Amino acid sequence: MVAFDHLVVAALTLEAGEDHLERLLGVRPQRGGKHVAMGTHNSLLKLGEGRFLELIAIDPDGKAPSRPRWFALDSAEMRAALAAGPRLIHWVARCDDLDAVRRAAPVDLGRAHEMTRGAYTWRITIPDDGHLPRGGVFPTLIQWSDARHPADAMADSGLRLIALSAAHPEPAVIRLALAALGLADAPKVTFGTPARLAAMLKTSRGTVTL
């Protein structure tokens, strides 16, 4: 089973990202915790059953890892983009057998790494150089260690994911790659450059697109 798990929004600081999302969505993300191995921390918003939005930023009090951070957060290109404001950069799909799905994926997703944050442990794919797979439109894979899911413990934000779409210079290649994973809820992919994602959310203020 491979299915949508969460959106990834990045910001230069958590505070800037929280302010941005609160202005846009009408609800403020709640602090999650630290990813010690990656030198990052996050805030979270529930998007419904088994779904959430993760706001992530480099932790100014954390220790820099000996390798590039995930989600391209160390790249000059990403730093320049985030200097213009927080943005949706990626999405993550969960699976029951990460190793099997990673082998079947026609995209280099990197090795599987054991991670922890508070009471949660998981395995996640991270390229050695930290890049976003196919510019962020192809998902990172995650396998939670047990039946618990972070969204279960989050307050209901009232937000719901309506649709996820993507643009890529080679849309047919991305569509075939997503189909290889059997993703029933894969985003609609059209031609566009540079590669980018868009998420349509239902909010108390109406429909908002990230």
C-alpha cells in the first residue's frame, strides 16, 4: 500500500512559516519537535484522517549534520527561494514495505534512514545529497514504525486537502513513475517549468491554494 501522508512546507524560520500559514489558512500550526539527526524542527497542521501538513525549518539551536539536510534545505537554490517567503516544496507518501517500494520506484529516492521525533519513529528515504526527488513532485517515502500516526494526536484544524497537482518539464515521465508505485491519490501532473507543486485546501475562509 502506498498513499499520501503529508505535505512539506519549508521556511527560513518556524516563526516566519507559522505567521505565513496563519495569515493564509486562518489557523496557526502547532509545534511538533526536533529532528536531531537532520538539525531541523517542525510545526504541524492536521489535514484530516492520517494526513497532515508539516512546516519545516533548520533548527538554529540544533547541531548541523555531517551530511546535507533533507528536503534540499542546505542548497543555495532553496535558501534563495525561502528568502522570498515560505512555500510548499514537497510531499511524502507512506507505505507498508519501504524497501520493496523503494526498489520498485523508477526514481532514485536515496537510502532508507531510521528517524525519531518524540514518541514517533519511522524510516524515510533521503538522497545522499539531500535533493528533492524530481524537483519535489515525486514523493519521499515513509514507513511509520507502528499503527500510530502523528495526525492522530493533532487537534482538528478544520483544514482538508482537496487536491494536489504538479507541474514538471517531463510530465509523462513523472506520471509513469507515480503509476509504478500504484499511488491511487497521486497528483495530476501537467507540463511546466520549473518543477513545482500546488495543494488546494479547504479552510474556514474558503478554498486556499499553497
